[in-house]
Amino acid sequence: MEIRKRRLLPWSEPTVKRECDFLLDFAEFDAAAMTLSGDSQNAGSSERTRGAGAPSAVAGSVLAGPWTARPGGPLTGAASAPGDKSISHRALIFGALARGVSVVDGLLEGDDVLRTAAAMRAFGADIERDGARWRVAGAPWRSPDKALYFGNSGTGVRLVMGAAAGAGVAAAFDGDASLRARPMGRILEPLRMMGLEAADTDGRLPLAIEAADSLSAIRVKLATPSAQLKSAILLAALGAAGRTRVHEPVLCRDHTERMLGAFGVALDIEDDGAGGRYIGIEGGQALSACDVRVPGDPSSAAFLVAAAAITPGSDVLVKNVLMNPTRDGFYTTLREMGADLGYENRREESGEPVADLRVRSAPLAGVVVPAARAPSMIDEYPILSVVAAFAHGETVMEGLEELRVKESDRIASMEAGLAAAGVDAASGPDWLRVRGRGVAPAGGARVRTNHDHRIAMSFLVMGLAAKAPMEIDDAAMIATSFPDFAGLMASLGADMAPL
Ligand code: S3P
């Protein structure tokens, strides 16, 4: 879909009025039409890249509409986790910023990541799929001539916002209804401190940033433990004059720091003596191309592991799972609950620890999951609360305020779905409590996923081991992070199907 009326970017005279006009124009678009516009951004690129960047085709055809999962026999066999979503986004963004060609092996070809690929092409990078690998040729960034559409992807839009600010280019950003409801002010605030001019819709999408002639380095302490926020600041700092220093009082995933190092950027990382870190980065550093091997996503593997842990008689090997200590909180928690979970073949790949996970079903007990662990398992609370429904006793999950602003309000989505399935669940502003009875919960409910992939997968997993099948209203969003979820689950013996 073409943006009508006038060319929106770059602005010749960026006045407040023009920016507001722009936002009004943008707000007229409906989400369905914007899905097409995401594809049409790719249409201008070469023939060989077009097929690989067709996000809505993936989201629409493989998984769509209501699905059900039915209780059946044990899950058995081996499966490889899909590529890590966080690392996949970063490999494309850093490759697009770098001089030279980066080859990415094992990229997650989910809708969210393909949106980032489309955005990188719009900034000038040449990205093509070459068999199982992706080749990313960086180029000096230029302002895209259309607004960038990020679908459901908070990571994509937030990281790219920081990178575009650092690259000194104007860009406009939008997403689907879920992404439009999520906070962007937390990203704009530090970027504005650096000197960026931006027009936003009350801290939300759609928004537009101007090309910054110069940005200044800042010293900031992260008020929210968010790797997306930290990463956006570090990427913007690449284009700022001077040394930016980010204080991260609570550690969150460190893929940006690790990967910037691999792309030749020098960072100073120091412990703050209280469990956090200071990250220093000098502006003006160039990235050099680097090949990336993407390990399996622990947040996606969690669904396979959880399904085996709660389905009696199961014995499953999930291969090639990233075991970065800033991401492994779910697995620590499962073991505390008594799960029969072992790490095999531990190794290091592309600077990240990786292992194969062996899980057999076992009786589980409720635990208290401390707030301090939340950043290392922030995406795993939906599936953990399903596991907790099968455990004996109470599981209390604390420090969950960020779950309120994920793809859906995940505390509310989980509490409602669990209650519908006959599980005793309660919540507060930043906590969720699930009381299991050590036996399969009733199930037999239809759950609203609120356009949230992890809510959808969590309740399908529940249906495999509950007393009666579970239904979800829409499976389409699963393709944002785990397009082959249904296929992999079926290969292990799971009974899941569209309704
Ligand atoms: C991500 C960071 C996390 C996580 C998201 C991926 C990243 O978000 O929930 O799925 O790749 O940096 P927050 O930074 O908002 O916690």
C-alpha cells in the first residue's frame, strides 16, 4: 500500500506542524492494510530477496485462526530449537550497519525478524537469503521513503529506532494494534537527551524521528531493566560525540554488548559492585562485518521443554539451546520445581554458551520465583505459569511489572486463561500466583490470546496434558517468533490442529 498525499520523509522543513500532519495521516491506516505495506517495502528490492522477506505470508498461511491441543500420549524424540529472536534481530541490524558482508547462519525466519530485514533493506542494506544462510551487506544508511512497519515486534522497532538515531537518518515507525499500545517514550527519552528530535503519539507509535546532525553522549541509569532500552541507547551512542555511559542496575540480556564486540566495537564493561554493570561506549566507532551463527532460542525451547515436563512419560531432547546466563532463569526455576532436566553437550558458539536439553516428565512442586530473576526469564512467565498449574503447591512469581506492557498484558492474559481452565490463579500489579494440585488441571476452555504469541503457545502446551483439550482463539501470532511450532510439536507426538 502506498502512503498517500505526499512524500513524508525526509522532511524539507521539519516543523512541529508538518510532523503533526504526518502523524494524522499515518493514523488513518488500518492494521490489515499495513500488513500489506510491510510486504510492499520488500517489493522494491531485488527479485532474489523478495521471497525471503514475505512476512505476512508466513504469519497468515501456516498458523491462523482458532487451534486446539488435545491430551494424548507422551512426547518423545529430538527437536532443534528455532534461532534466537534477540540475536537474529541484532545480526541483521549490526550487519546492515557494518562495512562488508556478514553471513548469518540459523537466522530465525519469524515474522518479527523478517520485518527487521525489510527495515534494513529500506535503510540501504542488501540482504539476501542464500540457502540456509542470510547474507547482509552493510551500506551507509539513508532515510527510507516510506514509514517502516514493524508488525508485532517491540524488539525490532526499539532497536532500529536507536540505530537510525545513531546513523543520523530520519525514519517513521509503526506497528500493529498491540505494538501501538506499547510504551515507546522510554526509548525516545534518552534519545532526546542526546539531542534527537522526534514526533510521537503520546509516547506510542506511530512516531517519527528526524535526521540528527549531531548527537551528544549521555550518562544514564536504566530505570527499567530492559535490554531493548539498553540496546537502543548503545546503538544511538555509536553516532554521538563523546563517551556514553549506561548504568544497568539489574542485568538483562547482553547480546548487544557481546555482538557489538564481535563487530569490532570497543565497549568498557564494569561491575557496579551491587549486581549491576556500567557500560561505556565511545561514539564514532565503525562496525566491521562479522559472521554470526544464531543459537536456538531458549524462550522458544521453553515451550518444548515445558510440554515434555508436564506430559506423563515424556522424554525429549531439545538441541542447540542458547544458555547465556542472562537468559536461563526459566531453566533454573524448572529445576528448582523438581523437573528432570539435564544439560548435555555444553559448548560455545559465536561467543555464546549453548547446550542440548534433555527433559523427562517428573512430579513438580511449586516455588517462589524471586523478582531478581525476572530479567533472565522475562518472556517465559506465561509458560511457567502453565507448568505451575501442574505442580503440587503454590508458585509465586514476583517482579513482573514489565509483563503488563508486553505483546499483551501477560499477567491478565494468563490469569484469565488459567481460571477458564479450572486453575486457581491470582495476581497483583506485579505478581502472579498459581496454585497447582499436583494433578492435571481440568482444561476444556477456549482462551483469548490477545494477539500474543507466547499466550497462544502456552495454552496449546497446556492442552497436551490437561484433562480436556484447550482451544485458543487465534494461532496466527505464533509465526512472529516460532513459525514451525506446530510442526515441531507434532514431530514429538503432540496432538494440535486448527479448528
Ligand atoms: C528483548 C528484550 C526483552 C524481551 C524481548 C526481547 C531483546 O524485552 O522481552 O522479547 O531482544 O532485547 P525488554 O527489553 O522490554 O525486557
